[in-house]
Amino acid sequence: MRGAEAATATRPDPATAPRPAATSGAPGRDADVLVVGARCAGSAVAVALARAGRRALVLDRAAFPSDTLSTHLLWPAGVAELRRLGALDAVLATGAPPLTRALAGAAGMEIEVDQPVVDGIDHGLCVRRPALDAALVDAARRAGAEVRERCTVTGLARDGDRVAGVTVRDRDGQETTLRAPLVIGADGRRSRVAQEVGASEPERERRSGRDCFFAYWRDDPDAGDRRSVAAQWRSGAELGTAFPCDDGLVLVLVQPPVARRDAFTADRTAAYRATIARIPELARRLAGAEMVGKVRSATGIASYFRRSAGPGWALAGDAGHFKDPVTAQGIRDALHYGRRLGEAVAPVLDDPAALDATTARWERERERECLEVYQWTNVLARGTALTPLEAEVYRAAVGDPSIAAAMLEVFARRRRPSRVLAPHRAAGLAARSLLRRGDRRGAVASLGRDVATACGDALERAGARRG
Ligand SMILES: Cc1cc2nc3c(=O)[nH]c(=O)nc-3n(C[C@H](O)[C@H](O)[C@H](O)COP(=O)(O)OP(=O)(O)OC[C@H]3O[C@@H](n4cnc5c(N)ncnc54)[C@H](O)[C@@H]3O)c2cc1C
């Protein structure tokens, strides 16, 4: 894998690299922070802590470079986080094309716009996870954190009510206990740390109406400008994307409604290809491209927030909060809130009360900032066809590039979903959706559902602000 090799060429072999003594200098402490999981959230936490002069010891059961299930698209805000963490040069060395344009298509309409600029970054990227995650692990090590691979955390150590460390099984099968004032679970959706602290059951949860099936395709050698476009199309209830990535590949994801799962269970590859055929624009995009490798799947997906902070512990990345992949926000959020967690706790690690107050505040801020994006993602993940109101918004965006640009700013996290349209404009489009010829009764019912969802979401946000 060319990309992974490029990203890890300068990485010391963890088996032979000198390992700094795991002590922070404080008695009875093996590190200032133990981080479980070394990918997006874990590496981001570790970089921030190490830069602040704190000893972060990161434990991961994987050996890097290592793959994981993800379609790994980054919008400019995610690329900007990679740069902040010192991982961008290695990621760019994979040769992944800068995705400077974004295309959204539905009901025969297409909107294509430049990516918004976020912190000076004007493009997205799609880099396969072995190279992406190896670059992050490398950035954590270069910042001064210790990353131990092939180490599985099997439980937590406690001092009374406080989490005070972890038990870990190393690559030789040896079990040891490591102690630190803070344990951060950055160990993904099936987080062991969340289980151990009793936080696995989400505080908010929404089951997705879509499944994910994706494969890599060797792109058309004459794809030209299409290799700089991250594209998504909707056709009926189907949704499909094409993300050009490293090594001349294009990642093609389809997200059929869950009701069609049986077809995929019967013959996954045939159903995947048939779904692409149902999205004519996607099928056209793939002319001259050839599928390589297997179709991978993620089914039974749920978006959630888990309780993410308590005495001596916190949950970063997917361990604490997850959104359906349909809006491709997970990696950015794992990097962004992981970094912010590391920055926030670094000055207070020696004061347990201040530490717990800080992790609780970090959790509240993450929820406040992510809740509306979570709700917007849940709407796109419903698994239904475009509603009359959504079609009206597309029509408006085709005629008005400022609306199209505003829609893309939501993906870039520069604009809240509810701020894409001014209220009078939204009301006008709602009225127009009712006046169109066709199934007027259906349009009224659909608009009623859209309004009910918007009201319910606004109430949920108001409750979160109060709570
Ligand atoms: C199908 C799918 C498609 C997606 N597509 C996108 C996309 O296009 N763009 C996007 O931004 N996001 C996407 N996401 C989401 C994104 O992949 C995640 O948000 C991101 O990987 C979260 O990073 P993380 O560091 O929190 O967790 P993970 O990437 O899950 O890493 C967790 C790490 O913890 C380690 N670990 C777990 N348990 C233990 C243990 N007991 N001991 C030691 N180590 C342990 C694991 O080995 C792993 O390395 C997608 C997700 C899915 C499921």
C-alpha cells in the first residue's frame, strides 16, 4: 500500500524504538494521562497533552499501520485539524488529491461549489485509514507522547469512587496495572472504558434509517477534474457518494434504506452494484472505473451521545459521541474535541476537583456545539426519499449559488444547519412546495412532519442548553 508506506517511512519501529520510562515523576503514577485508543481522538488528546508538557501514555490493541471501518472523508475543517496536530504533511505524502469542490445531486438537479476555506485550508481529503491513522500516531510520538501498540486494556483500576488507572494485557500476554489521575477512553463505538464506567447506554440515541456498503474503485485514468470533487447523489430513497482518495482510487459508498438490507444479505456485491445502477449520476461517474476488493458494510448504525465525563475519566471520539457517516463529521470531531480535551485538562491534572469540573465542562461544550449537527445528520440518515421541502431547497440552491455555498458551510462547521436559510426564505420555500402540482395532500403531510421534526429538535436543543 503506497500511501501507508509513504506515511510511515520515518516512523520508528515501536518494537525497537527507545521507550521513555513511563513515569511522570509523581509517586504512584505511570503517566499524567492514560489514553485508551490511538487513532483520531486518542492521538489528538496525546498531541495536546505532550505539547503542554504532560506525560500521555497511549495504549492501543492494534499495530499501526492498521485499517478500520470508515469511509474517511474529511471536509476542510478536518484537514485543518490534521495540520494543527502536525499530521498533514504525512497525510499529503500519500498523494491523495485535494478535494477542492463538492457536488450534491438530487432529483435530477446538481449543485457544485468550491469548498469553503477553514483556517486557510480550501480542500477536503479522503485518505485510507492505515495511512491516516499512522500519520496521527506518528504525530503523537513526535510531540512526545508514548504510544504502546498491541496492548489491550481489559479493565479499570480505582481509588474509591475515582478511576485511577487501567489494567492492560501487553503483546506478550502480561497483565499489568498502570496508574494516572485521568483515564481517557478514545476506544471507539464499542468502548471498553464506557462499559467499565457504566456509560455504554447512550443518553441520546437515534437509530439510522440507512446502512453503509462501500468499496474502492480504481478510478478512470481520464477522470481529470472529477478527481477534485467529493460528490453525493440522492435518487429516490437511495444515496450514493464518490470520494477520490489516495493511490488513484475512488471510494464509493451507498447508503440504502435499512428496509433493503435483505437484498444485501442475499448477495452483497450484486446488491451494491444494483444500488449504484439505481443512482444514474453515480453510475455515470464510475464509467471507466473498476471495482477493486470487497464490498464492506456497516449495518445497524445508531448515532448517540454517551455520558462522557466522571471522576478520573472521560470519553473522547466515538467512545462518547457518534453521528451516522452520511455527513462525514466523525473524524473531524474526534480530532477537534480530542485536542480540546487534552488542552483543557493539561493545567489541572494535579487537582482532582478542578479536573472533574474541567472534563464535565468539556462534555457540555461538545454537546452544545454538536447537538444541532447530530440532529441534521439524523434527518439525512432517515432513509427516505427527498421531501418536497428538501427538493425546493435544492431548486433554490441551483438558482442561487449563495444558498449552495451556505449548505456546504454546514459540512465545514462554519454555519449551523438552521442558519442556511433566513426564516422568511424558508417559509417561502415551504409555501412553494405546497403550491407545486402533484400530490398536494402528500406534500402537506410531509411538510407537517418536517415542521414537527424541526420543533422537536429545537426543544431538544433548548433542553440541552438548560440542563
Ligand atoms: C462505515 C463508516 C463510515 C464512516 N465514514 C466517515 C467519513 O467518511 N468521514 C468521517 O469523518 N467519519 C466517518 N466515520 C466515523 C469515523 O470513522 C469515526 O468517527 C472515527 O474513526 C472515530 O475515531 P476514534 O479515534 O474515536 O475511534 P476509532 O477510530 O474507532 O479508534 C478506536 C481505537 O481504540 C482501540 N481500542 C478499542 N478498544 C481497545 C482496548 N480495549 N484496548 C486498547 N485499544 C482499544 C482500537 O484498536 C482503535 O484503534 C465513519 C464511520 C463508519 C462506521
